[in-house]
Amino acid sequence: MHVYVINLLRRPDRRAFMQQQADRLGLQFDYIDAVDARTEAPEFAEVNVRTGFSGRLSRGDLACTLSHRKFWRLFLETGEPYAVVLEDDAILADDSGEFFAEAGWIPPNAEVVKLERYGRLRPMFMDRQTLPARTRRVGRFYGKCAGTAGYVVSVAGARRLLAATRSVDDPIDQMMFNPGRSPLFAELAPYVLEPAICEQEQVVVPSDIRGKRQSSRSGMQGMVNELRAVPRQLAHAFSLVLPLLQGRLERRVLTFRR
């Protein structure tokens, strides 16, 4: 599979960071110029921006979404069945190359397989029965698992994502990987590699987006926006009752294994 890295032109330090990992692991990356929130890039005119659960989408979050749209389009032009995309602050496991080399470990019906662990270590509902994926396992997950620093996408998944993001009201990671806020999650039915083979390092390589996103969710308005998400969160919780009663799900903590 081709491995694409989304990188801001004004952040050559991040590109160097990723290339060091590629050299160490014997990998080849195709770099994509990210849409820069500080510019008037033409991509900003291609989507409709609505007010969502987080309030008005920040320009940094919108640029991130547009950068992933750029990747999906480039991938679809290749005619290949799958591709990997990484953001330029992804820390990769030593065996990442084994998963990038071929697609035999990917479940046949998977449109997206998340490769990343992000944020706090907290349990979420996942398939009790998972499939072997080399030295790891792969299965569905059913809880918030934010971050888009690394995932595999199929042709069907890329087409679905392009269609779903013509109009946006939330950051792309929330749209893809947060069932309590996004109807797209159920349509994608994403899988996750367990343990994950990458995670974001926002201390060594600071994020350009995180601060803007936090500021857009703070204060009283942030609380109001979160309350607006409660009906969808309740609907998602109700959808898990039957599989829980059938013993098909269990709560586990997704970890990163270097």
C-alpha cells in the first residue's frame, strides 16, 4: 500500500521528523502538501461549513478536513484498493512496515481501519471477537476514538468520506470516529488495529490545530454545544444494548505498542 503523509509546507521540521522514521523503518512516503489555515487556499471554497456541536468550526480544523479530502482524491486517482495516510506528527511502531506492505490483514468489508491511539487511556466498547492481523488484532470499535494521525482507507471509504464532507460541522476526526456526535461513524463502521501502531506526539512535535480547537469549545457556549449532542449520544448508547446482551462487545483500553 502507498503511504501518504500530510505535511504543511511551512513545517519542514515535521517533514524531517517523518522522514527520519521512514529511513529508520525502511519505508517510502508520498508527501501531500496540507491545506494551510493561514492562506486563502482554493480548497476553502469547496465545502459548506455549518455550526455544529462544537460551535463554529475553526479555520485550523477546516484546513485539516480539507487536507484529508485532498488525500482521498489523490488516492482514488491511483486505482489502488487501499492506502495509508499519516499526519506529520505520527509516532510509528517498529513493525509498522509489515502492515503497510500488504493488505491481506484488512477485513474484506472494512472501509476504514484506524491505526492510531490518541488521548487519554480510557476504555471503550470493542468487538469481543477480533481477527488476527500479524502480531496484532483488528476489530470494530463503538466509542469515541479521536485523531486522524493514521488510518487505512478503501476506495469505498474514500468515496463515502468525500461525499460526507461536502458539508461539515465538526472536525474530521469527530466526524469519522465519534459515534456520539456523527452519523458518519455508523456508515463507515470503522475498525481499529489493536494494539495501535501509531500515536500522535503533540509534545515533541506541537500541533497547529489543538489550541484553536480547545478555544472553540471552552466556556458557557462550549457547555451548550456539548448538551446539544446528548440526543445522539443516547441513541448510540441504545444501539449497543442488544450486542452487549448478546455478549458480542466488551470494554477495553486501546494501547499503542512500539
